[in-house]
Amino acid sequence: MNPLWLLRMSKWARNPPSDKRVALVFVVIAICLALFAYEYFFGAPDWMKVERVKRP
């Protein structure tokens, strides 16, 4: 493990992030998981699919 990560972890242990920041991170993760689940179960819309272009 990089020593800089140990310093960052000790900094977080001394000054943890606020409750609002932790909630924001969980909300963003929940939105990402919801989008992934929607795409997984219902598929991507037609306008998002990539079509191959045939070369002449």
C-alpha cells in the first residue's frame, strides 16, 4: 500500500467527513445502481445502441 494512502486514512480518522457528504455519496451510488438495474432489466433504448457502419 502506498504511504500516501496511509496518511489520507489517518487524516480521515482524525477529521471524518460530515453527515451530509456521506449521505450525498450514498445517494449518488443509489442513483447509479438504479440506472444500472433499469438498463439491465428493461434494456437500453434504441437511440443508445451502437450501429456498425459498413464500409463500401
